[in-house]
Amino acid sequence: MQEKESGIVVCRCEEVTLGEIREWIDRGYDSVCEIKRVLRAGMGPCQGRGCRDIIMREISRRHGIPMDRVETGAIRPPVKPVKIGLLAGED
């Protein structure tokens, strides 16, 4: 892997690089949930909307499996950030 490529930031919210993701996949972490637990990728304000698909593609490539066989991981509400006042019922 080229040095330049390994420094590409995949999860901008948590500043996780492609090199870090590849390292953990090579260690045997083969689902989005596992990568999320060890690197926090997908746990920022965007809740994985910016990086989940990239992580899934990398798992697919590294393991030589089709994308539809890669687990998407648990998507927990709120899927999009909301203001606490909206949840509290304030105007």
C-alpha cells in the first residue's frame, strides 16, 4: 500500500484513515460493527453516512466477497442529528 493512500481519511468525523481500517481488517475484523468498536469509525455526528459504504467496500475487497455479503452494521436512531429541543417538544 502506498503511504499516500494509507493516509486517506475515510471517517472524517473521527479522523480514521484507510490505512487504519485496512490494518484492522487484516487483523480479522470483518464487519462494520467490529471496525466501529475498535476505531469509532461511523460514531461521529454523521452516524456513518459518510464512511459506512467505504468501509464495506474495503471489507469486500480485502476478503474477496461481494458487497451484498458484507454486514452493514447496526443503524441506531437518531439516524440524523437532531436538536435536543425538538425531542423535548420545545418550539
